[in-house]
Amino acid sequence: MKIIEPHPDSESQLWLEATWGKIIGKVENMCDSIGADFPYASYHGKYNREQADWWTNGFWPGLLWLVYRETKDERLKEVAALTEARMDVVLYDFFPLHHDVGFMWSLSSVAQFKLLGHEDSRRRAMTAASHLAGRFNPAGQFIRAWNQPERVGWAIIDCMMNLPLLYWASEETKDPRFRHIARLHADTTLREFLRLDGSTHHIVCFDPETGERQEALGGQGYDPNSAWSRGTAWAIYGMALSARYTGDQRYIDAAKRSADFFLANLPDDGLPPWDFRAPWEEGMAMDSTASACAASGILELSLLVPSSESRMYHDAAEKLLRKLDERYTTWNDPHEEAILLFGTANSPRKTHVNVPIIYGDFFFAEAICKLRGIKDTFW
């Protein structure tokens, strides 16, 4: 476990340790109430359950591994391992897998392998990486999103967070093919998704035969030219992770551009609207998960830039996390399983709007770990 120098401010350290203690308490209680299952969104204090193939199913074991890494609580290890094993039916029984296998198996299988050297976890992660590599379209140099026939040429910004599974697979096998695919997809994202101001499209459609770009779609954003806030967070973190694995300055610059856009458009309370360019209205969808993911990505970025910039990004992320902690956590609600309030999954479809979502909890906890000095991630 690599350690980075913590913030020298003693008040900051006291806040961090207090917050981390609250996270441990919440996760221990969640472990008892959720068990080896697939939580996604919380209603009336309780997380729902999804099927084994749902794209967010890595975040719960990932959250358990974050806490286990420091507490060595055997209950957390057992539940994380059982949750991972429950996804075997998806991995090996010909379910229609999708592009989000990185989300699913980086935070479950890669995490367990990194922490415990579990060979079954390594095998699962390599199987998932091979599937992800198989979705690559050489003509357009992108990884295909989803499985519907009409979407055969679609790619999405979210997939930047799946690329670490490919980078890891190359490092683990000493086979550069996985890394080549990841870099080609990242280059396509850099060219076709990211705008000069740092905002991003959610969906870009390509001709699957020729690879020619056809159009951008709004997807989970307000429209094709808007700025879906979680999409910006995916761009920040995804580009920073590609930069960490490759050292490519272009990815660092892209992460900086998106981070600067996110921070410049963030409301004072740290809670962004679901889309930075959506018309403001009372009671509109907000998205704390975008802030939690962006903060963790910005902390990743702070490790890649010169020291003259590093503290600026580090402090911006800490300030954002403190705002979330002060205003949008559930520490005072013993009846709420989740940690972070006001997440939104898909506003255009009115799916899980302004409710806790499991990946919000994960990214918040991961970012707090980073602030406390833990450099290693499961990505």
C-alpha cells in the first residue's frame, strides 16, 4: 500500500479521521443488512437489489474492500468474495455481457487479487478483460457500448472507466494487446467526445463498417451539446487513469481541462445539477455521485501534475468532499443504509432521481481514502 504525504493541517486530519470512522460504521452496518447481494439505489432507507448482470454490481464489493483493506474485518472480506462469486453466472454462463465489465470486475475481482492474491479472482478479471477487448471495433477504434442491434456503432464516455481493466490485464500478462485497445479507445474519446471547454458528449455514434463519426446524442444529458455532470466526472477520472497507466501527457491535459470545467461550473454547495447546461428549475435532478467521482478523479490527477499544480487540485477535491460531507451525508440518520444523498442515475428517463446510489457511496469513500494518504486504487 503506497502512501502519499497527507495534508499537514491538523484540523483537516481530524475531520478526515472522523469521516473515515463514520464510513467504517456505515459499511459495517450495510454489510449486515445487505449481505452478498447487488444494491443499486436506496428508497426509504433501504437499497434495492439488481440482477447479477447489472453494471453497478462491482461497487458494493469495492466499497467492502476499501474498508477491509484497513480494518481487516473478516465479515467484509467474506461478503465481498461471495458477492463476486455470485457474478460467475454472468461471466461464464453466456449472459449478454456489455461494456461495463470494468466497473463490475475491477472493483471486485481485481481488488481481491491485489489485496489477497486470489487466483480465481485473477481468472475472473482476465475473462472480463478478454470480453471487453472483444468489443473493440477496429474501423472506428472504439469499444462498443450496450448490445442492442441499433447501437452496434455507439460508444459512451462512461467506458473510460472500464479501460483500467485492460491496462491491468496487459501488466498482468505482459501482453500489450489489451493496452493497445485501451489507448486507441482513449484516443478516440479524446478526439470525438471531449470539447475544448472540458465538457463532453455522453454518446457518439459511428458507422460500424467504416468507423466514420455520424453524430452525438444527448443520452443521459440534456441534449447532444449539453454537459452531463457525471459524464464530465467520467472524463476527469478516466483520462487521469489512462494517464497513470501510460504517462501520456495528452490524457493529463484532457483530465485537467475537464476538471477545470467541472470545478468552474460547480454550485457553491458542491452539489451539481444532473447536467450543467440543463435549464434550472425548482426540484430538478441533482447528482452528488458526479461530485464524489470527480473528487476522486481530481485527486488522481493531483498525483500526475507538477507540484505547482498538485496542491491546487488536491485542495479543490478536499473542499468539495467536505461540502458533501457537511450537507449531503446520512450520518445522523440511523435508518438510512446509504452514505451519500441526492444521486441521480438517469434524469431524462426519470430513473432513480435525487436518491442515494451505490457508486456515490463508493467514490466518496474512495476519495476519503486518498485524502488520508492511500495512493493505490483498485482501478
